[in-house]
Amino acid sequence: MQSWQRQLSDSVVKVEDLPFVSGDEQYREKLKKVAEIFPIRINSYFLKQVKSEHDPLWKQVVPTVEELDDLLRSEEGLDSDPLNEEKDMPVPELVHRYPDRVLLMLNNQCPIICRFCTRKRKIGFPGIVTRETLRQGIEYIAQHPEIRDVIMSGGDPLLVPDKELERILKALREIPHLEIIRIGTRVPGTLPDRITPELCEILKKYHPLYANLHFNHPDEITPEVEVACNRLADAGLPLGAQTVLLKGVNDTVEVMTELVKKLLRVRVKPYYLYQADMTVGTDHFRTSVEKGLEIIRGLQGHTSGMAVPYFVIDTPGGGGKVRLLPDSIVEFTDKEVVVRNFEGKTFRYPQPLEKQPKRKTPQPEPAAPSSKLCELA
């Protein structure tokens, strides 16, 4: 069995090394242009899970010419920084948007590079996050007593070597007012051999420690992934899953039902289902907002309440996450959805360009009995 480091070093990073790519040489040249702008990385473990060019795993990691088409559509609201993270960075690579919590980027490398990534502007490029950058971020947290929660992100923080990761965790745990540390990672589902017993021994020293995992399709949950998730859970980390709603990958009730059931079997709680962000080069992945609501309705009552994630829009322009509940939707039109965030502000989320049938503004559903409210909480 290969080590996780070898699996990572054997990653496909060039168009000419991709299997299953159909089309002529002209098409491949276009893909090379895409890869010059948005890098490729598919580690050898993940590549082995792919069955064909129509595979939902394949669609997440292989460039398409549609990415170039999307680049030409910035005038339609697409942005390289759709969540306006740079605006909320008081120091480099630390986002302080919510009053009591921050997001600290440890690196800009991932075990795979997702074609729909919100941070396409950063991921895969060297030299963005340095030890000095991290020092500034940790110092900022230490100097702001209102911060009680930090999310370690990137890139993927679990690609940081064990010793360096422990150094960062130790420095954070020495901050008296910091209560919670969360790790945002796709490693367990895309490079599961990285979740070693040695890594788990390090992590268990720094509780309360939580892990926000990223899964988009039930085929990602393999026997190796089950071992990885069980190791993290046995080390005492509560595990939650974040999923991005992607056209042609998981945009059906059937696929999402299978995913959430598999997640619970490997001790991972479905937490968020994200409407795809308006990132340049990713528009072909977006579904309508109604599709996400349809999926949530399809999950409710057909599986346990704890298997139903919150459906959210991370609002364009940096307004933060908005859960799509009846009272959060101000207006539906064929052109856009108007939503209300945690501050009572309204934000406009443009619908995909293809023409949609006329839709009526959804009416609030009757309040659930108090026992059901407790179950969903």
C-alpha cells in the first residue's frame, strides 16, 4: 500500500496525463489553457475511484472548456472572490467576518483541486501562505478576546506535516479566550490514508476540536474513507459534513439521500448543503436555488432528522451564510432570489441564465410540532 505522501506526489497535474479525456487535439489544447489558469491536482488514491469521464467524481476534478466560457462572464456577477473574503482580512489569510470567530488559512494546497472551488484564485499556487503569515494570524487571534472559535482552513490544513500542525495547534491552545478549534478538510474523503494513528494522537491532545469534512457524492465513501472517519471519531472529534450542490453530480433527491445515509454510517453528521458560489470559472456547476429546496423537502420525512443538512447560501459580497428557510427568502423571480441574512440585510443571488418556468414565491409551511422542532435542532 502506498503512503499518503506517495499518493500525493503521484498526483495527475497535467492534461496529457488525464485518462478518459475524449476529443481531438484542439480540445486538449483548450484544456491546457484552462489548467494554466486553474491548476489540476488529482491524487492517485482519488483517481483510482474514478470509473469513466461521466463519473460524478471525475466531474469534480477534471477541467472542462466551460471554465474558459465562465471566465468571460464576470459582468454577470461571477467573481474571483465571490464571498469578498479579502475585504474581511485584517491580516493576511485570516478572515474575521463574524463577531466571535475567524477562519485561518494554513496553506493553499489540497489533496485534489475541485473545479468548483470558491478559492480558485488561490488553490495550487505556491507561496501564498508562509510561516510569517501564520504567525500574524495567531497573534491577531491572541490580541482579540472576542474570538472564541477558529476554523483552520486553506487549502487543506491536514496536508500540513504533523510537527508543523501540532506547533500551530499548540500555539492556538495557549490563547486563553479561544474555546473551540475546527478543522475544515476534504482529506478524509479524498486522501484517507493521511488520517494516520499518529495524526490522531496529535489531534486528541487539543480538544475541544471539531472536524468539518467535505463530501459531495456517495461514491466518495469507500472502505478506506470509513477507516479514516472512524479514526477521527475515535480520537474524540465530532464530525460534520459540508456538501456543495453541483449540477450533474449530486442534484437529485436520490443521490443526496444515499449520501446522507452513508455519512451517518461512517459517523459523520450532514451539516451544510451549500448553494454553489458565484466563482469565476464555475458557473456551469450551479443549479437553481429551488433545486436545493426540492432536495431538502425530499430528505425531510424520508430519513432521520439528523440526516437532513441545512441548505445555505454563502451570500455574494460577504454577507455570511443564510439558511434557506421560508422566512429567509424575501422574493423569488426567474432572474434572482432575494434573501435575508443574520443581520437583517438583504442580498440578491442571481439565478442561472437558462430560462426557467415561471415560479411562485413559496409560502411558509405550517409550524412543526414542538417535538419535531427539538428533533431538528
